[in-house]
Amino acid sequence: MGSAMEFGQVAGLVAAACWAIGSFIYSRLDAPAAAMNLAKNAISGTLLLLSIPLFGSGMGLWIAAPASAYLLLVISAVVGIQIGDAAYFRSIQILGPRKALVLTTLTPPISAVLGWFWLAEQLELPALIAMAITLVGIAVVIRDRNLASDRSGLHEGNPRDGLLLGVFAAFCQSTGLALSKVSMQYLPPLEASAIRIVTAFVGGLLVAQYTGVLPRWKQQLFAPGVPKRLFVAGFIGTYIGIWLSLVSANSVDLAIATTQMSVTPVFMVLLVAIFLRKKISLLAFIGMTIAILGVALLMRPW
């Protein structure tokens, strides 16, 4: 139990790294945002279902869980994944992943409010200070103008739309995590993740079929080179990332978990530096140091 709790305290950071990798790949795929969302849900949903017999907690929990737990997970899937992730994908297409990820820094304060009023989670002053330090560090990282744009150039859009979609995605994802945390009183993170992703996939498939866009999406998603990159992004960014995000949310206060997850821009800067061969400036390095210090303080027992 102790080791599980210790892993839960760092799971948010690992999820952040996974999301950085996934976001970097998704932003460079020439396919509609909603289509990529449907594809990554299909990939990760299949992997999660295959994982349940190996790592799940048994059928007893599924039977014992009340209907309200399943209902909350369904709502969480629609709000946080089907709608929230589609909005986020479109945001990173317009703004580029590094800039779009700035908007994820809105998730911790939104989560803090939800946790306070809905989940009765009260953060101590040292934790609030550590959260603030972390978010300041992330803001400094993103202000680095010496890094060239990480936009792929494949998608055009109004920057204002990208901004609004990013803010909307942060709200949806915070709400989805809060709903999931309530349901995890009865179902573990793996099972909860599987229900969320499969529900979001079914919902997205029905919408795509009803609107008649599915044949066109299939052509775009199966274009040369796309399936392989989609699988890597779906495996790392969604299958592992979503699972670990719920492990984190189930182990620590929601605001702390989402603060850990919001360090994704720090990992994104590293990816841009490595794969696009962009130099990390002094400003970005200072911001990364501040963010790491904030996370270290956040994880310290007070």
C-alpha cells in the first residue's frame, strides 16, 4: 500500500511527460482534431481493455460498484475526453503544442476550486505556495521567445479560437477528473480509465457516423505514415497518460495532481530542443528550474 501511494504521488509527473510526447506527435499529424481524438480513443481503449485481465482488480468490484459510479464516469468521458480532448487537439493545431499547453496551467486552479467546493479538499498554505511556484515556473518557460515555433504548419486557424478552445479544454478536463475521482471510491484507476475511454470512443463514433464524416476520416487516418505515429501517441499519451492521471488523482488532492500534470510544457521544451534542434535559452532554463523546485516542494510532506 505504501509503495502504491508513493507511486501515486509521482504518477502525475509521468503522465505529464507522456502527454508532452503525445501532444508533440498529434500536432504534427495532418488529420482533423476530432478524427485524431476518435483514433486515439480506439487505440487506448483497446489497450486498456486488454490490460484489465492482467492488472485489474477482479469482477467483484464491477458488480459491487453502484450505478452512480458508472454514470459519473460516462459523464466524465463525454465532458473530459470526447469534448475536452477534441477542443485541446484543435487548440494545439492552431497554436502549436507548446503555446497550447500554457492554457493547461488553468487546470490546477479550476481543480482547486472543484476540489474545495465539491470534494471537500482543503490545501494547506505550503501546498498553495508550492503550486504557485510551479505555475510561475511554467509561465516563465512559455514566455521564452527564443525557441522557434513548434507549429507543424499543417493547420491554420484564428489564434483567438485556439485560445478559447484551450481554456474550454482546461475546464472540461478539470471537470472530467473531478467526476472520475468521485467514482474511484468504487472503481480503481485502470477500470475507471477503460470505462472513460471506451465511452468517449463510442460517443465519438456515433457522432462521426451520424454526421457522415467517418469515410473521409478513415482516408486521412490511414494515410501513409499516420497509423504508426497515431499508435505511438495513443499508447504513450493516452493509454499510459490517462491511466496515470487517474492514479495520481486517486492518490493526492485533485489540485496537487493537476499541478503535477501541468508541467507538461517543461517536457515539451525538452522535446522541441531534442527533435527540432532548438536551443534552450537561459530564460527557459530558469523557468524549468523554478517549476522543478515548485514540484519538489509540492511533493514534500508538510
